[in-house]
Amino acid sequence: MTPEEVRASLKEKAIETKNKVIKPLYKQLLKNGWTLSQIDEMDIHFYLDLFKQEKVYIDQIKLF
């Protein structure tokens, strides 16, 4: 793929994710009584949580 095709593909995937996942999630949370501030606060905590490293022990790794 050319850089332009990669960019177009990523842009298309981002739009698809926004329309199929993020918008419905926000709409459902708002219907359930959440405020935009609460949703935004949840987003920040989620993104911060992504940077936490999980402990993995050697016996948990399956090679085959």
C-alpha cells in the first residue's frame, strides 16, 4: 500500500469506529442518565488505564 492508501484506510476505519461504536455508546450512556462530564471523565480514566502494565507470569504464557 502507498502512504496515501494507508492514510485513507486509517481515516475510513476511524470514521467507521466513531459511527458504529463511539456514538452509540455515548447515546446509550446519555439515555441512562450519564452527563457528558461523567463520560469524559470515564474516557480519561480509561486512557490512563491503558498505560498500566499487567503482570504476566511465565506459566501463563502459552507458546504452542
